[in-house]
Amino acid sequence: MKKTNICAALVLVLVAGSSFFFPDLHGKLLSPASYLKLPGDFRAQVIADNLGAARHLAVSKQGLVYVKLAKLKGGNGIIVLEGVNGDGKAAKETGFGNFIGTGMYIKGDYLYASSNTDVYRYQLNDRGEVIDTASPERIVTGLLDRREHNSKSIVLDNNGNLYVTIGAYSNACQMQDRTKGSPGINPCPILDSAAGIWQFKADKKNQTYDDGVHYATGLRNVVGLDWNQSLDQLFVMQHGRDELFQLDPDLYNAKESAELPAETMYALRKGDNAGWPYVYYDQFQKKKILSPEYGGNGHTTGGENAIDPIDAFPGHMAPDGLLFYTGSMFPERYRNGAFIAFHGSWNRAPEKQKGYFVVFQPFRNGKPDGKWEIFADNFAGSDDISSPSQALHRPCGLAQGPDGALYVSDDVKGTIYRITYSNK
Amino acid sequence: MKRIVIGTLALLEVGLISMKSPSLLAAAVLEPVHGPAGRGKIIYEQTCLPCHQADAGGVPGMNPPLRKSPYVQGAPATLIGIILQGLNDGVEIDGETYSNPMPPFGAVLKDNDIADVLSYLRSHFGNKAAPISNLQVGRIRQTLPNKNNKNKQLKDGYH
């Protein structure tokens, strides 16, 4: 036993040494892009590193990259990367905005950014630069932040509306959160002000809950979302609930709990309800199953008034970024398909963790077409991750550049990747 | 020469990064844990590991790490109180904040379970602090308003 462990450890060191930062012939340390695994003819470059908790990002039509941080770097919560070209890092890195958060989106001449309670916007000039970094307009204020699931992700439609996700400050709306034996509250009071999507005017200052439209409900926690331009419709990725086995070991075993429930994609219309906390989606039975906190047994279905997901992925992989690809750099099959940045799991323990990757889901006629595939893999630096703090990088945000390049942010080290395609 | 030094440093660094957790895990496997700490290990794996992870590394931004932890090695009364009553105060360790609430385990774990798991934690994962006894846990439990020690979240309600 002892021998095996030492051998395993040695192998780990050797493998790690050769694939992570092993110096090349010129003595230069290889960048995190070098151990990403991509389909043939795709290449990754690192345009920035060590930004810290880099959450969502947006690229202006002139090619400036804006990154939202969940921890200030040098007092700044937004980083601007300029001078991005075919190789190496951006020529210039500056920052502004003294608030932390997740949301970052560009629409027209405005850069939108969210804190965990507010949404701000900054006007851009014709070079894509923020005109006045010191005085953004506050568009939305006073949204709920009770720590758990407090990211406010944002996207805009083509009719002057802003959509903000507000996550549930709870796992399953139990009387006592994440506590074995504690029943679900019925009706769940969290749904009035969280666990949903709120719609606001994109250009009106200081809106609160009272000014917003409660656009969709029953969504436990949405971090990744995008406006699908070809369908003119909001698509979101829900983080499914945790701890089925830990909370109900009589109904679920550890293996089932590591796979269930699905992480789900929804195509939303105003007024939709996705069913949380009363049901979860079981990707094996392909049904909405009544939550055990509300009398479920793992088989009884529920949520007759709730919508079904349009797509389902293995549990706990934490989809934090969604992007429908509209560029022309990548081959035709990627057009209008969905890239999804999975942050990687923690709630699979004691099973091995997984999902530190970017997925591609092909679409045809507005519907998922065939099985999803792993597009960019090995952000973690290893496929043997038992605990998320071992992951070297975790994908979070996605954005598309004006040339069709795909940008991915990592919120462990703050590495920003630019993925390009060329078959020449 | 410089090149070699850089290479060696890089290897060392990577070695340290990737070995941090496996070596701790290996240590836990290699050295059989007997007595109360042995029971503590079992309780850790059944009750704490799903959130705090096999290497006690926690989940960045969500569930705090328990390795080399100021909380684990800190005042027994505070530590025992957290296990009994849970915690929903936005813990900050080394500049990182943790968002998920800790559920109360006062109704789930007995005094000796809590003493054992804390003694195990305080002597593993890079922690070095004195073990905790059943009596210490019992004394703290008696000071709490409710024998079951429900989380204050329940009192406050959701709104």
C-alpha cells in the first residue's frame, strides 16, 4: 500500500512536471494554454494572466476585452485588455470600477457591469473605450445578496431590455438550508425575490425590484445566460440542486447523488417557471422529479406547470458561462451552436470531481442537435481532481471577439484564453 | 545554468502544487488512525467531506478549507459552537470569502462524535492543536438556548 502511494505520487510529479510548466528549448515556461486540449486546428493563447477571480467578460467590436472581477485587483473590479493580436499577451492592461461582481456585457455603445446587488453601465466611445470610468450610470439597485448564489449575471435583448439573474440563497428551500431532516417550505418564500430572472429597462436609472418584471421563476441559480440572436430568445443554464445523498441517504446513494440532478438549459419565455425547489430534472428518467424535501421519493414526478429543459448535462458541473456562437472564424457546424463554460464540480465527493471544461452543443433549427461534446478540456491541469482546490484553472465566462475568436475566463488564477481556428 | 535553475524551480513548484493534496491524503492512508481520532476520521468522511472535500481543501468561494485552518486550530468554544449551531456569517480566510452556510449538526452528532471529529481535524491536514473532549462539547451545548441547537437562521425566518 505504502509503495503504491509513493509510486503514484512520483508519477504525479513527473506527469505534472512534463505537462504543466516544463521549460521549452529556450528555457521559457509554457503557458496554461499549452495544456488545454482542443480539437485539431484550434489554438489557444493566453492574453492575460493572474487577474484573480475573473468572472464574465465582454469584447467590444473594436477588440477591447473587458473582464469583471469578483475580487478587486489593484483596487479595480474591471480589467481592460488592449492590443490583443495573434500571439501572446495583450499589449496593455488597465483597470477601473471599484466594485466586485460577475456580470459583464456590451450592447450598442454601452458596457454593462454588475455587482452582487446592482447593475451599472458605462458609455463607450467609437474606439470601444469607456468615456468616463469614474461615473457609471446605476441602472438597477438593491437586489438581494445573501451570499449563497449571489452572482448577478446579465444580458440584453434587442429591444432595450436588461435581464438579471438572481440566485436562490438556498439549496432546496428547506426550513434550514442544507440540513438533513429539515422540510421544504411550502410555498417557498424565496421565489418572490430570488431564484429567477428579472427584466429591467436598459437605459433607466436606479430601478429596483418594483420597477422590474419578474420574467421567469423556479430557477435555483443561473450564472451562464445568453440572448440567442437567431431565435430572439433568452437561454439560461441552471445549476441544479446539491446533496441528494447527504440530505436523503435512504433515497439516494453517493453515486446517484454525484450524477443527479442534471444541470439544465432552458429556452425561456416571459412567465416561465422551471420548477425549483419543488422538482429537479433527472436526466436518466428524462422527467421532472418531485424533490425529497417536498415528499418526493426519487421516482414520483411533479412540476406539471413547470417547463422542461431544452438540454441536460451531468450533475454538479456548474455551468457558469453560455455563448451562442455567431462568428465566421470557426467551421460552419459551430454557427448558432452553444458553448458552455463549466466551472467544475465539488458536490460529487467522495466520487472524483469533473467538468472543468468548455462544452459545445450543436444546434439545428433552434434545437440541440445531437450530443454535446467537450470542446476545450484540461483547464484543471489534470483529469484526476478529487477536490476543486486542486484545479489550476476553472472556466467561468465566455465571449466572442469581432473576428469570431472565442474568449474564456478562469476565476482561479485569472487567466484569459483566446481560442482561434485556422486550417491553413 | 540559469535555464536549469528555472526548470528545477518550476518542477519543484508544480510538485508542491500537485502533491499538496495527494500527500495529505496519502498520509491519512499510510498512518492508520486509532482511538478517538480514528472514529473522528470516519465521521469526517461521512459528514464533513462532501462539502469540505477529501483533502480538507474546501471549495473556493463556497465552503471554507479546514486544512491549516485558523478556525480548526482556534478557540475550542467557537469551533464547537459552529458545529452545534452552524454558521451563516460569510467566513473570510486569507482574503477569500465563503458563501455557503454551514448547517447545524447539534441534532445529528453526539458530544463524543463532535469531540472525535474535532480532535481528528486538529491533528491532521496541517493543523496542530490540542484535542477536544466530550466534556468540553457538553459544556458548550448546555450554554446554548435550545438542546437541539437550531441554527439562528430558523429564528430569523427567511424574510
